[in-house]
Amino acid sequence: MATVRKSITLTVQQDAWLAAQIEAGSYTNDSEAIRDLIRRAQERSVEVETICQALIEGEQSGAAEPFDFSAFKRRKSVQHG
């Protein structure tokens, strides 16, 4: 995979946190740690978008219907009894 060199600026606290992660052995260098943080943010973004889309689909599916939990439990008990 091709890479691009970037220059970033961190606060003293962010730099200390990053150094602590490397010293603890979580990462071997700054670049590895930052790439991992970006990957995690990308994954979370996809998860949030998936949830948002499911909520939209649910809202557009129509009015809610009553749910009889006791009847549901009885059906499942018969199916798996």
C-alpha cells in the first residue's frame, strides 16, 4: 500500500499519551499508533452509518404495531420446548 508523509501537531498531553502507548508496547512508533487510531475511527464511522441507516429504514417502515411478549414467549417455548 502506498503511503503519504504527513506532518501533524499534537498537544503536550496528546504527545505524552502517544509516548506512553509506545512505551507500554501497544505500538512500535508514532505512525503505527496514529494509523491504528484512524482505522478505528473509520470502522466506527461505518458502524454509525449502518445504525443510522437501520433507524431510517425502521422509521420509514410504517407505524409500530403492538407486541404481545407473553404470546411470543409461548410460541418460542413450543418451538424449542
